[in-house]
Amino acid sequence: MYGGVAEIGHLPPKAQAITKLSANPFIFAIVAFSRFSLLLKWPFSQLYKLFMRLSLTEEAKQSFRQLVVFATKGLLAAEICVSEATAQCKPLHSLVRTPPL
């Protein structure tokens, strides 16, 4: 866990109930897109690229950026070399158009 629930731990209960966590847009994007995962690989790949271009909001991009930071820190903490951590996070970097490590 990346401590996502702790993001709103300082808020009163009513505010916690209406506050979105930073991972929400990422999770919602994955769930919304999962119905296409049973297609053949080539249409799935093309459809995925189109879907991401059309639907990736700034909020979702920020969620991906936080995921990249978390994943990179976790891999480096596990003593994975920088080049391998970069390779593992490359697909996420390409989604949000950020340069790798």
C-alpha cells in the first residue's frame, strides 16, 4: 500500500466521505476500460491508445505521476538498479509524457 487512505486521515469524517483519493481516477480508468480486455491484442492495443488519448484527464495524469513516484521509490528501496526501475516504470512514463529517471 502506498498510504493512500492516510491522504484524508486528517479530515473530519464527513469531509473524508466526500473527498476523492489520488488513486481514484487511476482505478476508475482501469475499471472502465476492463471490458475491452477480452479483445484480440491488435485491436485492444489500438483501442487502448485511442481511449487514453481521449479520456486521460489532468487529474488522472496526476494520479499516474504519483504512481510513478511511488513505484520508483519502492523499486529503489528494494535495491533494484536505476536502469531496471526505469524500465519497469516506462509504460507509466509514456502515459503521462514524463521523462524516465
